[in-house]
Amino acid sequence: MTNHWIDLQHCKTILVEGSNVAENHPMAFKWIRKAQENGAKIIHVDPRFTRTSAAADMYARIRPGTDAALLNTIINYVLVHKLYDEDYITTHTNALFLGHAAFDFKDGLFSGFDAEKHKYGTETWGYQLDAKGKPRVAANLADPHCVFTRLKTFVSRYTLEVGERITGIPATQIQQIAETMAKNRPGAILYALGMTQHTTGVQGIRAFTILQLLLGNVGKPGSGVNALRGEPNVQGACDMGVLNNYMPGYLNYPAHAEPTLAEYTKRNGTADSKFLVNTLKAFYGDAATPENDFAYAWLPKRSAAKDYGTMSIFESALAGTMKMLWIVGQNPAGTMPNLNLTFEAMAKLETLVVQEIWETETATFWRRPGVDPKSISTEVILLPAPFFMEKNGTISNSGGLVQWRHAAVKPPGEAKPDGEIVDLVFRRVRDVIKDSADPKDEIIKKAFWTYTTAEDVLREINGRALHDVPGANLKAGDLVKRVADLQPDGSTSSGAWIYAGVFGGGVNLSKRRDSQTDPGGLGLYPNFAWTWPNNMRILYNRASCDRHGKPYPGSEPIIWWDETAKRWAGYDVPDVPVLTDGPNTPNGQRAFHLSPEGVGRLFAVVYQDPDPKNPHVPRDVAYVPKDGPLPEMYEPVESPVENVLHPKVKHNHVLK
Ligand SMILES: Nc1nc2c(c(=O)[nH]1)N[C@H]1C(S)=C(S)[C@@H](COP(=O)(O)OP(=O)(O)OC[C@H]3O[C@@H](n4cnc5c(=O)[nH]c(N)nc54)[C@H](O)[C@@H]3O)O[C@H]1N2
Ligand SMILES: Nc1nc2c(c(=O)[nH]1)N[C@H]1C(S)=C(S)[C@@H](COP(=O)(O)OP(=O)(O)OC[C@H]3O[C@@H](n4cnc5c(=O)[nH]c(N)nc54)[C@H](O)[C@@H]3O)O[C@H]1N2
Ligand SMILES: [Mo]
């Protein structure tokens, strides 16, 4: 979420698309109800009529997988009828930036497509640059090459009639959704599995961000693009690098093509590289030095040719290339899409370890109905784990709120907290391999591992100064207080950079429970637990103000430039690169400061800032989707119908 649950009460519209929030996030749903009681319009877009539809003011039944077409139709309507926020888009987005002259989009394909490799070259997706390598900016939105016009031309195909033909939602209803969103601002978009679990997910979510930027709906209370996360602790687990493609803090996992830290930096940028160094220092301590690339070589590297998703784990077991599987808090026998394959795969394993609070269908797969246990030779070990109230630790919610949970009772019998089980196994493995000369064992032999409690782990995740860092006012041994404290040279460590500050100043801030203090009465409760990053509750909140640092009318003021104190101030932590750099400075105009150009992107652009002088400008080639700088409607791969926009390019061609 860019915003957070309690903040939803400030919305004047809420578009729920691809989620049944009423049933799947019932506690949080009360804030949607509260907004509705305050007069907000709730729109629900879903192929099924659910309890969320029943609670909504408007329900639109959509053909599955066609959300990008609906959203592009709404975007087109907003552009044609000039319902966008002109001040916002010219201040906080790349609307006025001039795009590369050779950019093109024809019959479903963007310029640069290599049909043999199913891949785009991104040469024509950039900006027109001036002599200093900075993007050239148009005088007004009518310029034929500015990003705004490019977007307008691109979505002009999506008339209300075309929108209806693709999505099945009547043209009049699409118009009503567009009018409702445009006339009732600020507004939020909420989404979950119905958007993300299709092959068209990237297009739909890109379209969300474009629509919200056009409406000035990012950074303000009651706005945002908000992913509703799954069961506890899906958000926290993803933050900690449990997804196969990420290191902790959503840093790209190192690939084969990046054998050295320098190569990693070249491909992923200086900011990510700095945070990775902090993680490596947390992993390896003194063994990670500038001379050995901070032990980067010890991390196994991803192969571009391999898929490391959940399904591939079972495919590897089936192929006999995986001998042992240790499953912690997952029940694949109930939740995998292909159970025959899953069961066959588990039967090929030599050992299956299941760390669970129950004896699940996974732990008992060898005696499931219709199977002779004698036919399965897999050794199954069930490790008794505790229920959440039997262990200490944090849970993070969709808004990034990190909350400490105290153990209420001791785990029964031989059950042990999950962290303790992992700790015991790790120490035993390290003991077994202590004399090994195999280079792949270095990752374990050299690991810095001194944990005894969950709180020790949280301190390590937070990070510490390893030497004196005068610039950040830290003495060796101090726990870091904020992301900006982290250094690129190995003088600090942090297990997951986005959590830097959760243990700021040596206090476990996730334990805070002040539910009274609420400056501004906005429901921010800054002293209740802690949110990443830096205890900021609404991301991009600089964009809630105009170019002079004054809150835009129409939404609750949350931060502003205080001319007397000469600093950004407000109820939330201001999302600015430097607190004392005001609206008259370049840093004071960088509402989206993680992108090199500092603005939100209506058009995703390959761009690297050439000016090494401002340390707050990331010197990175910012990420663009592999399948195009604008979201096009492609039929999902399983779709039986033709693509009416371009019959020859039915699916996303980047998919093989
Ligand atoms: N009670 C309960 N709550 C839970 C969970 C639970 O098991 N039980 N699980 C938790 C977890 S892990 C998760 S991930 C969340 C999931 O939360 P949700 O994503 O809200 O859960 P779903 O019921 O899968 O709802 C997805 C909706 O998307 C719709 N949909 C499908 N295809 C499309 C499409 O192409 N376009 C659009 N617009 N909609 C589409 C479906 O009809 C469905 O209503 O719930 C969490 N909360
Ligand atoms: N058919 C179908 N398949 C789906 C989905 C769907 O909607 N329909 N949804 C998909 C989604 S979004 C998700 S997130 C996955 C969920 O997939 P799973 O994670 O496999 O689903 P759960 O049944 O929630 O399994 C979690 C297990 O963790 C155990 N557990 C709970 N607390 C603890 C603990 O503290 N320690 C340990 N060690 N174990 C614990 C529980 O007993 C439970 O068996 O399923 C996916 N698959
Ligand atoms: Mo989930």
C-alpha cells in the first residue's frame, strides 16, 4: 500500500478491483465502511458478485483478465474530458518530458521488439536529452512529443465502445466509473489476487498508477495504489526476501550475469548496491570486506534460464534433482495448483521435513486415501512448531506497519518457536561442515550468526554502526536510526534496509502501542508500532503539496514546507530527500525521489541521471517493465477469444 488501512476513511471514492476485501480483509474493511458513511462512493469491479459487491455503491461485472482495457478506457475518458489534475501532473509527473523521437507503438508492439528473442530493446523508450544529458521538457501539454501526448495517443483507441466490447462492462457504466472517480477526489484504488494472478497483471497495475497520477491521487490522505496482502505474515515474509527473486528489502537477487559486485551495481544501480552491501555485512560480519566484494561471491547466483518459483521446486523434486525439501508453514497438499504433480514429486524425495502446528495433508501425503504407504520411500519428519501466540516476533501488515507480538503461552510438548528450530539446525549444520573444503560451504562457515532471541534478529535486521560514522552521528555499536544512516563502505550493516530504524536508538519501536497520540487527527498514530520506511505512514506525501510546498486544496493537509522554520513539517514523516531543502531547490521538487528524474512516471522510461553532484539523486538505470513503457490490453494466455485491438498480437509477446 502507498497509504494504510486507517487512512482509507479519508477517501471520497474507493475502487476495489480484483479483491473480495469484505471477506478477506474483514477487520480492515471497517475503514472502507467508515469512508462510505462519510459519503465516499465504493466501486467494485469483479467477475463475481461477492459480499464486497453487495456492500459497494456500484458493481461492474468484468470479463476476467481484461482490467487493462477497462482502465485504459477510463484513462482515455479522463484525458478526453480534461478531468486530470493539470497542476499535479505538470509538477509531480513526467507529463511534460519529451520522449525519444523514434518511439512507436503499432499493432500491439512497441518499438524495439526482437521477434526471435521475444524481447524488447529499450533504446527508443527514453527521453530526448539536452546537452547535459537531462530530459528536455515541453512548454505545454499540447507538445506532440511530450509524454502526456504519447499517453493520449496511445489510449485514444480505448473508446467507451471498445472498452465495453473487450470487458463486457456497459459503456455507460464505464463512463459512470470514470466520472465518479474524477469528481470525488481524493480516492484510492485497492487490489489483490484478481489483478495479480493473471498474465496481464503488470499491465493492470501500471494502469492503476497512471490513472492515480492523472487524478492527483498519490501522496495524499485518502488516495494511493494499495495492494491488499495475504495471510499473516505475507507482507513481512516478502520484506525479508522469502520471494525467490529478491534479497531482503526487494533488492534484485544476484544473477549469473552479475558475477561481481561491480556488475551487480551496473545492472541494479548504486542505491541497491549500497543496501546489498549492508545486508552482506549483516550476513557475514567481519568476513565481508571491501577486498572480497563484501562476500558477494558466496551468494549463489540465479540463472536467467531457470524458473525458481514454487512450482519449479516440485518439478525439480519430480526430476530427481532435489533430494530434500524443508517446508515451513506451508501446506502444498492443499494449496498447489497441480496436486498430482505435487504428490508425485514429494514421493521422489529422500527426505521431507514439515515444520507445522498441525499434522497437515502435506505431512501425511504418504498415507493419503487411495495410496499404499509401502509404495512411498520418502522419509517424512514433522517438526512441531508453535502457533503465533506461543512465540515472540513481528508481523507486518499491508501498510508496512511492523507490530511486535508477545508470546502469551509456552509452546506445548516438544514444540519450539520457528526461529529457535532454524537456529538449532543452522548450528548443527555448521558443526557438521566445519572442516569442509567445498567452496559452496563458505556461505555457512563464514556466516555471522549469534542469535538467541527474536529480538536479536530484529536488531540485526535494523542494522548497526560497525565503526564510528560521524556523518550519521553514530558510534561503533550504535543501532542505526534511519535508512539515510546506512553507508556504502561497510561501516554499517542492516539485514533489510527498509527496516532500518525499527530498533532505532536501541528501542524496539514495533512494541509501541500509543493509540492516543494522533497529531492532525488523521489516524496516523505515529507512536503506534513502526512502519517502513522511516516510520512514514503515507508514501510520496511530498506530492500532497503543490510546487510551492503548500497542501493541495481538497484533501487533508499532511505535510508542508514551513517557511519560518525553513524545513518540511507536518503530521507524517515528510517523504523528501532532505528535510531542509525547500521548494526552491531541486531536492524540494522530487516527490518521487527514488526515480532519477524525481517525478512519477506516466510513461516508464529508461533513464540514468548524468549529474554526479546531487547525492540524493539515484545514479541508477531505473527499472522499466520488460513488456513496454505503457500498459496495453493483451488477452491472458489462457483466453479463448481474439484480441480485438490487434488480432495478430493476441498475448503479451514477451511471454514465450
Ligand atoms: N477469511 C480468509 N481471509 C483471507 C485468506 C483466507 O484464506 N481466508 N487468505 C488471505 C490471503 S493469503 C490472500 S492472498 C488474500 C486474498 O484476498 P483477495 O484477493 O481479496 O481474495 P480472492 O477471494 O481471491 O479475491 C479475488 C477476487 O478477484 C476476482 N477476479 C478474478 N479474476 C479477475 C479479473 O480478471 N479481474 C478482476 N477485476 N477481478 C478478478 C475474483 O472473482 C475474486 O472475487 O486474502 C487473505 N485473507
Ligand atoms: N485453490 C486455491 N489455491 C490457492 C489459493 C486459492 O485461493 N485457491 N490461494 C493462493 C494463495 S494467495 C496463497 S497465499 C497460498 C497459501 O498457501 P499455504 O501457505 O500453503 O496455505 P495455508 O493453508 O494457509 O498454510 C499455512 C500453513 O502454516 C501453518 N502455520 C500457521 N502458523 C504457523 C507458525 O507459526 N509456524 C509454522 N511453522 N506453521 C504455521 C498452518 O497450520 C498451515 O498449514 O495458497 C495459494 N493457493
Ligand atoms: Mo495469499
